Amino acid sequence: KGVEEMCAHPGVSYCSLGIREAKTRWGNCSRKGNLNFNWKLVMMPETVIDYVVVHDLMHLKETNHAKGLWELVGEHCPQWREHRKWLGPRVLPHCHIACLVTARRRHKPIDRYMITRRRQVQCLQGMH
């Protein structure tokens, strides 16, 4: 689903939509109604992406993480707990990519580089 389709819920509209690189967030919603999503979401299952989008859209109606927000999220994404739990232990892939870049810049021995590379691959494989 697209953000526009998900906005069909009465009373939900946003000002702008952005795709950015973030180190600690999958998405966010500003008080002005601006939505920003981490580009790394493209590596996630579609149902998880939908959950992140719904979660941030519902912040347009309920600004905190009180019971009301989760009820709204549940209306549009009944399996939100499952998706939230799935995302919980995930580390943003950025950290592993940064390790690779750092290893190359510092001219680490190839075995250290290969260990880092394996971790990146494992991280990405664990996301599917």
C-alpha cells in the first residue's frame, strides 16, 4: 500500500513526505505533519513497511504512544504487535555497512574484513 492509500482514513493527512537515512529510526512524524521514512525500509517485508507507515500516520491523530495510538494502529494493522516485535531486535543495517567502510579505510587485514562482511550478510538475511 502507498502512503496516499493509507491516508484515506478520515482525518489523516500529511504535509510532506521524505525518505532519509537515519541511524536509529525507521520513520517519524513531526508536529507539522511531515513524515520521514528510513530508506532502509526497502529491505523489509512489505507488511513491516506498512506497519511503520501506519504507525507514523496515526501519530498525526495521536501524538504520544498511549493506548489510543495503538488502538488506531490496530484498526489498520491488526498484526502490529508481531511487526513491532520483528523490528525490535533488528539493528539498522547502517552499522554493518559502516564497519565495512571503516575496515577498508583503515586497511584492516582481510580476515577482519571478511568477518565484518559475513555479519552484514547475516544481518540482511535475517531481515527476510
